[in-house]
Amino acid sequence: MKRVLIIDDDIALTQVLKINLDETGNYESRIVNVSSNAMAAAREFKPDIILLDVVMPGLDGGDISAALKQDPVLSKVPVLIITALVSNDETGENAVISSGDQVMIAKPIRLEVLTKAIEDRMAGVL
Amino acid sequence: MIPSTILTDTTTEPQKVLQILCVEDNDGDFLLLREAFKDSDLDSRPILHRATSLAEAVAKLLADDGKVNFDIVLLDLNLPDSSGLETFARIREAAPTTPVSILSGISDRNMAVSLVQSGAQDYLPKDSLSADLVIRSILFAMERQRNRTEMEEMNNRLQKASEELKTAQMQLIQAEKLDSLGRLAAGVAHEVKNPLATIQMGLDYFQRKEDLIGETGLLIISNMQEAVTRAERIINGMLDYSRDQNLLLKESSINAIIRHALALMQHEITRTKVLVIEELQEPIPSIRADSGKLVQVVINLVMNAIQSMSANGSSDRSVTVRTFWDRLPNMERDEGLRQWSQLRVRDPVVVVEILDQGGGVSEDKLSRLFDPFYTTKPTGEGTGLGLSVARNIVNLHHGYLELKNVENPRGLRVRMVLKAWGDPEGWLPSPESRNLTQPVTLKPNKL
């Protein structure tokens, strides 16, 4: 069972996302809707992967990503950036756009596409 | 008596012998005129050329071509091959900038007066010619013509300036429009995609519960799925449209952009004989950019650098165009629209530096250089929009432009800072161990 930390301020989305992921039987996920709690939650939950939104009030995805990189333990946890800022036009068929150490996935996203991206990211393929 | 100082007062060139073309078919009138000049008190007697028909006069004017340079045409309106207004019109056409003074008899006095109102410089009554009158009339006619030419030139310049301003204004409006359209579209797309994501996840959930919801339920879900897909397509279309108008972002090489811009400027570089020195770091992280737009920006910045030096007239003239990557030391934050690509502390950035030796810009002017319509160039050379449009484009890339005076040699340093696409740590040499390519000097081509 892989642990997925979902950091996104959209309560409705995170709830449905969590139910879907958990029901696959492959994941145990936790939600953080208030981004200032994200680092503490991450240290406690010890996720295998982090799904990170970009546009959030207060600390945004960029800030949290920077903070994660500074943390000796969490810097090793793969991050999938889930954002409505990129379009599928940019990401292409698999809804993923990556460069350097960043991997972005475009909202809205089909569950099967997301789970494949999660697996690929954890396997280091993405 | 005409004091000869009038001549020196009214001409900018050294005093020269007046060349007069007299178009007069009547021998008596011509002799009268010649006598008048004999009596004149000028230091050097004017040279009188004669034509006895319109055709001859036109031929002389057209053939003149700078050899004689007639200072004035004294024109009898009634010639064997032409009469009245037609005569004047044809002469004007043949020599638009040469002053014309009408030789008028009593019969055509009214016409002469009306011609003076519509383009002739003066008229001379044949019945009362005197040396004084003729010379004075000629000098005044020449003076009027000079004023008129100057006024026309001034008017042309004014018109050109006004057109430039209009173009500039359009450029500015266009840039602003693109900026706000892009922001609006990105904002709306983002706000709509989030709820769509929730619905999509909900649909994915129910699609797995076939046994629970039955056939009708599945039909409804498949229709809802189609609706979500369609809504997403519309949103993406809107985003793409605004992006088309806005920026076509692609992973690009800043060095390629600079080389492209400099290639387009080769002519200008050759013409101004300014050395352009390229110091481009290789390898360098790529950027996400609209390369066409950034080429525009680079051309603009390099052109400014070149012009600053020609204005300064410095002899040792070179512009250095440098690229390198670094980590951002200070915070840049746009609370209006947060983007992933926005710059943060420690972010890897790609920097373009354009360094001129044009003496720099005084500190009070420096802060105004980005203001639309502000320019330090002479009137007619700059619209004052280049830098403000350039900054708009760079801002759309979530980067920034920075101006700074530098010493040794004194000049202006313009920096364009753009976010590197991906973190180059590990696969590129660190910013500290900068590995510049050998400086390349773009030598002006032989003219």
C-alpha cells in the first residue's frame, strides 16, 4: 500500500480524489487543504508520493516544492504537480509534462491516467 | 538703393551671383529688364538667362539639373505657346522649388495678384520696372520660397512624427490588450478546470459501480462524461486562443534566440560599424518561451545599445551580449496571478546581459526608461515604446528586465532574467564554474 499525500485547497476535489485512490486498494491517501499545514503533515505521514496543487492561498505549490527540496527526508519523495494552469494541449496524450525535476499533470484528469502517472513517478520513469 | 547686406542676411550660403531665368517673348520688355539690372547696385551683377517660349523655359529648367541652379524665374504669363494660369502651372511643375515672380502687364494684373495668393512668390509690374524694385522683389521672392520650403519640410517632419506616434500607440494598446486577454483567459480556465476535475473524479467513481446504479444511471454518467470532455475542450480552446495571441510557449534555447536576433540585425551592425561580442554560455538550461517574441526583445535591446553609442560618438564601440545561468537571489512575486513559472528565491534562472559603452543613463532618467513614450533618443529616432513593450513581453514570460549603469567603460547594462525550464543542478556545471564559449566577435561585413 503506497501512501499518497494530496496537497490541494479544493475540498470537494480532494475528497473525491481520496475516495477513488483508496478504493483502488493500492493507495492510502491523506488530504491537506490548508497549505501551511503541508510540511508538518508530510513529515508525519511519510508519503511515498506527493500530489501538489500550484495555485493555493498563502503558501502555493512553488513555495511548498521549494520547502520540500530543503528537507533532507522529504526531498527524496517524488512530487506530481497537479495543476489547471497547463492544458492538455501542452501535455499531450498522457496529460503529463516534465522537464528537469518537475512533472506536471493537467486538471481535470481521469483516474486511470492519474494512477498510471503516480506509478510511473514512483518508479522513476517520469 | 539696395544695400548688399540684404543678400548676406537672406542667404545662408556665401554670396553668389544671382542666376535669373527670364521667360519673356517680347524683346522690348526683356531689354527693359536688362537695363534695370545694369543700374543695380549689387556687388556682382546677376546673370540673366532668357527663354522666349514656355517650351524653351521648361527645357532649360529641366535640363538645368544643378548646373546653373536658377535662383528665380521671372515669368511673363502670355507666351507664344501658352498663356495665363497654364503658363505658371507648367513652370511650377518643371521646377517646384524655384521661386517664380510674375512679370505682369496692366491687362493681367489681377491674374498676377491671384497667382501670388496661390503659389507665385511675387509679381513685377512691367510698366514701372526699376532696378530697385526688381532686385528687391527678387530677393523677397527667394526669401519667401525658402520659408515656404522650410515650412513644408517642417510639416513633413510633423506628419512623420504624428504617424510614428500613432503606430507606437497601437503597439502599446496591442501589448496591453494581449496581456489582459491572456490573464483573463488563464484565470477563467483555471477557475473552471478545478470544479471540472471534481466532477471528473466523481464520474470515475460511479463508472466503477455499474451494479449499484443500473443501466439508466450508466447512460446518464456517460452523457455527463461527454459533457465534461466537451467543457474541457472549450476551456482549452480558449486558453490556446489567448496563448496564440499571446505567447507560443515552447522549450527554447536562449543562445539560439540571441544568434537568430543578431543574424537579423547583421545589416544594422554592419552599417553602424559597432562590434558585437557574443559570450554565450554553453551548455545552458533551456527556457520556456515564445522565441519569436524574445527575438524581438533582443533586437530591441541590442539596437538601443548600438544607438546609445552612435549618439555618444565614442570611438571604441562594442556591445557585449552575454548569457549565463544562475540562481535567483531575490524574491519576485506577482500576487495577481500566481504561476508555476513565477520566480522564487534559489530558482535557477537564465540571464541575458547586454552591455554597451554608450556612457550610461543618468539615474533620474534610468527609472523612467520603462515608461511608455519616454525616450532619450533624438526626436524621430525613438518612439519611446521599445523598452516598455520589451518589458511587457518579458513579464509575460514571468521574467524581468533590469537596467543598471556600469563603469569601465561607462555604459548601460540591461539584464533579462528568465526562469530556467527544469533544474539544471547535477546535469550542468554550477553557475560558479562558468564555462563561457570563446568570445565571438561579429565583425561588421565589408561594405
